[in-house]
Amino acid sequence: MKRSERLVDMTKYLMERPHDLIPLPFFAKRYGAAKSSISEDLAILKHTLANNQDGILETVAGASGGVRYVPFWGKKHAQNYLTDLAARIEDPDRILAGGFVYLSDILGNPQDLEKIGKLIATRYAYSKIDVVMTIETKGISLAQAVARYLNVPFIIARKRSKVTEGATVSVNYISSSLDRVSKMELPTRVLNEHSNVLLVDDFMMAGGTLTGMQQLVREFDSNIAGICVLCEADFEDEKLIEGHLSLVKIKRVDGKKKVIIAEPGTIVAHTDYDRF
């Protein structure tokens, strides 16, 4: 196999398995090539990925070592995208009742989800994340995108369980959007004890739903490893949670004047780009 062919196949193989440690002998056997040639190939890939700020290759020495691909999106790319995303969200046609903002087109766009997933995964690349969790329904595509780049499962809390999911654990929480007590459930089989859980959601008003998700995770004796939302309503004075990150902050929604004011959120400022 020619080097150009090896590089294409090797890149595809690694990018389909983010964070997995692949032994060098595996590639040597796969391509029928010497380990020295494989090392040269990986050096080329590492240089190209770093130049494009599209990920890094980490080499682990020793008998049990190998190479792993860590998805990464550079700081400038992230800043430019979030500035553009905030500008798109300022479209007054997005205004919904109750101070909410229409986001379904973004959450259904594969190009947006790819960027958002990689951006969030960059922030949590070196956190120990076992599972990504969201609540139905709009957060599902977001959770899937993040889980894809962290290479971990994603799970969905539901407002009403399905018989096909078996036994569930449920909690009651105060829904800030509905201003009433609501219930969410999670099947007992989907989350192991002592798991590290990353919570993601599409929109946060005061944080009532995320508070319920926190309570549900604790029912499984598991840990909250992080909380990240696509958009947060920064005009809400009283937040029910702390330590969350956002991609976009919505500073103002005025239905009468047809005005939305948005700006990039907190995630870039809280990402250690020097680690990459």
C-alpha cells in the first residue's frame, strides 16, 4: 500500500475512534509496513492536524502504549464561530413566547452540530467523562454530537418513561419555564454508580431542568463532571445552578420591540487551550 493510501485510511480510522489508544503494531499489521514507516506516517498526521487546529495525536510510550486521536478545535476557530452563532441568534424572528428563542434549525443542522460537539468536547477532552446526559427532546442531538467526539455513551432523561426501558428512577423538580413541579425519569440500566456525567442542554432559563438532572444523577450515586448549555438567558437574575458553561449568552429578549441581544458565552474563557 502506498504511503498516501495509508495516510488516508489511518486518518479515517483514528478520527472514527477519538480517545481510543491504538497500538502501533496494529497499524504495522494492518498495512504490512515497518513500525518505522508507521511512526513517520503518524508524525505527518500529527503535524497536519496541529496546523489545522483540528485535533492532536498523542503518543503513549511503553509495551501497552500506542497513539490516540484527541478532537480539538482551536481558540480562534471557536471564537469566530461563536461570534457568528450569536449574530444568527439575534434574528428577531427567533423570538418565542416566555422569553425563549427558536433554536431547532441550529440543533438540526449537521454542520452546526459538528462544530458545537467538537467545541464542547475540546473543553472536556481531559476531564474524566463516562457519559453525556440530556433531557428530551431538543437536547438529544446536542448530547449525541458531544458524545461522538468524547467517544462515550449519551443517555436521555425523559418526562415520561417508556415500557421498553424497564425500571426507572424518577425525581421531581421545579420547572422554571412552566413554573410548576415536573418529573423526569432515567432507566436504571443506563447509568452505573460512580459515573462521571457531563450534563448538556439546549437552553437554560433559570436552571430548573438542569437542577432536576443533577438530582437524578445523584440518585445513582454518580458525579456531575460538568454542565454546558448551548444558550443561557443572561437576563434571568436568579440562577438555580452554578459552575455551568454556555456557548451563547442571550442578554435580552424583547418580544414587543422584536429585539434579541446575544453574545458569545463562557466556554472559550474556561477552556485550557495551552493543553493542546
